[in-house]
Amino acid sequence: MSNNVLDKTDVTLLGAGCASLSLASRANELEDYDFTVIDPETHLAQDHIWGFWQMPWLSAAVLISRKKWYNWKIITTDKAVLHTTEAFPYSAINRNDWISDCFEKAIDNNVKFKRELTKECSSQVLDSRPPKIPKDNMLQHFVGYEIQAEKDVFDDTTAILMDFRCDQSLGMHFIYFLPFSKRQALVESTLFSPKKAVPEFYDNAIKTYLDKIMFTKSYKILRKEKGVIPLGIFEKRNPLYDGIGGNGGAIRPSSGYAFSFIQKQIDKIIKSSKKTKKLMVSSPHSKFELCMDRIFIKVLRKYPLIAPDIFIKMAEKLTGDEFAKFLSGEANYKIWLKVIYSMPKTPFIKASHEILKGTDPKW
Ligand SMILES: Cc1cc2nc3c(=O)[nH]c(=O)nc-3n(C[C@H](O)[C@H](O)[C@H](O)COP(=O)(O)OP(=O)(O)OC[C@H]3O[C@@H](n4cnc5c(N)ncnc54)[C@H](O)[C@@H]3O)c2cc1C
């Protein structure tokens, strides 16, 4: 439906989370469209951190990010790899800082907000409500504490992206540690498995890590966060609408990273709008990446105990810049070859064979 007076195309954004508000905040770049966000006030959700590597399409997020690290580590029981970068620091932003910033920009850009989707709502609906996830699908699930230690104990120059020195009995498990200062850090217990663990599992993992690895017993918990991120390719929530964000395939199946890919997806929507009246939404991941991720997830599901070895070997083969590009979906063939070369061959061949046979379609 076209708005007769101004001849603008109406677009409804269903949901008011990351994808929807990120797009609404850029309505000024889409002058031929009128946006309405359907928000049953859910944008006011619990705060948490979004981590991403600083890439050219993330400059707005970088401006209000909380901290960046030019060094990061991957650690197993017997090895540690330190990556350094100048070009692509790992950055952290608070969800509510980003969402508020987007919300204000959307209002300035005359985006309308409504509680419910009504019949007179438009033409094109971009649906950001989460898709339905099949039972027994692979998940990334985590609990994090933001803590304040009593003394200066942390090395705040280096983020720890994965520390596998924790209980591996329920699937691939690592601690994600973002030191915001020498005293303040986010400590997250993260599992990749089809089943969530009991809350005590994550809590114990965090406490044990702080005690035994960080030698920190005295601290205050400032905030808690938790999440479940589905890993795979899913049917859209409603086949009649175009999906965006997690409902539009933006979550990278092999890592659960989504924030950066959502911004990439929105960039593509804006660029393609110059050519068509209807906004074109596509996956920010290539078919090749999705195919490789499928095999990778199958390996993690079947052989979780080799996960620490897989990640440390991959990190050893790549430089910091290559690692950042790989996890941001910017790997060239040289990076891909290094990654493939670093992987243990037998589990990957077995997993590929199973996928080709089609006997187990699960992610
Ligand atoms: C705690 C947590 C930490 C994360 N950390 C990272 C990270 O570090 N890096 C990263 O890249 N990714 C991270 N992610 C993953 C990803 O970035 C987020 O899930 C992201 O919010 C997905 O954006 P989205 O717009 O697709 O979905 P959401 O932001 O979840 O937005 C969906 C919206 O739809 C609304 N909605 C649902 N049902 C209805 C309905 N019936 N009617 C109207 N609205 C509805 C929801 O309330 C919500 O507002 C994290 C996720 C969580 C939960």
C-alpha cells in the first residue's frame, strides 16, 4: 500500500528489539518509506552486553560502545593463544544504550510506534519476532554476572573470549570474560548443547572460575544476564512476512553472534532500497558459510570434547585480524583454507557424510 499524499511506501516493523529498532533508527536513509514499529513496550527489556568486532558497518555502535580490547585470548587446559589487532578491536556495548539510542533516532526520524498490528497497517511487514525453534535443536545458552571485585585483580587490556578450563560434562562449555576495568568484569558461563542446564550449573562455573582461575573470592554481583540463542536455519515466524534479525537468519549458526550481522543485514536493506519499492531482505551469511556452519555444529554436537582443541588450533592458525574477519563473516578464501586446514579431518568428514545422507536433519 502506498501513502497517497506523499507517495511513500508503508513498512511495519513487528517487534522492537535489536533488528527492528536498528532499522528504524536509520529511517532517514530511507526517505521513500514510512515506518511504524509495533512495540508492546518490549524494547524495555533486561540489559545485557553485545560483543562484536569493530568493522566498517558498525561505526554507529562503536561511538557508544562501552569498551574495546585490542587483545583477546582463547585458553584451554594446556594452551593459550593471544591475538592482537589494531584494525578490528573486540567491542562491547550495553543493549539498553543501543536500544535507547536507536529509539531516540527513530522518533527524530518520524517513525511511528503502535502497541498492536491492526488491519490498516501496511503493505510490507518486516517481522523481527523470534522464529519457532524445533525441539532438540542446537542452542547456545549462558548465564553471566557483571561483578565488581574488592581489589584491582583483572588485566583489563585483554578480553578472554573462550576459556575452556571449566566443566565439559554437559557439552562444549567455556567462560567468556570481559574485563571492563581492573575490578569490574562480565563473567559468563556459555554452553553449546541442545539442552539447557540447571541454573546452578552456570552459577557454579562462574564462581569456580573466579575463585580458582582469577583468584577472586570477594566481589559484588552488580547485574546478571542470561540468554538462549538458537543455532541453525529456521522457518520464519510467519511465512507471509519478511523476517529480519534472528527471524531473518541473521544469527550466525556456528557462533551465535548476531549483533554485527543484524547491522550488516540492515545495511544491505538500505542499499537495495534504491533499486526497488519493496524493501529487500536477505541473509547476511553466504550459502557457503551456512553449509560449513552446518557441518561445524554437527561436529560440536557429536564430539563436544574435541571443541577446545578445535578452537585453539583455529586460533593458532589465524592472526588477530583474520580471526576478527572470520567471525564477522568477512573471511576470504585464504582465511577459509587456514581454518579448514586446522580442523581435525575425521570428525568433519563423518559429519559431512551424515548431512549428505540426510538421516539426521537436526541442527
Ligand atoms: C543475553 C543475550 C546476550 C547476547 N549477546 C550477544 C553478543 O554478545 N553478541 C552478539 O552478536 N549477539 C548476542 N546475542 C544474540 C543477539 O544479538 C540478540 O538475540 C539480538 O537481540 C537479536 O535481535 P532480534 O531483533 O532478532 O531479536 P530481539 O532483539 O529479541 O527482538 C525481537 C523483539 O520481538 C518482540 N516480540 C516477541 N513476540 C512479539 C509479539 N508477539 N508481538 C510483538 N513483539 C514481539 C520481542 O519482545 C523483542 O522486542 C545475545 C542475546 C542475548 C539474549
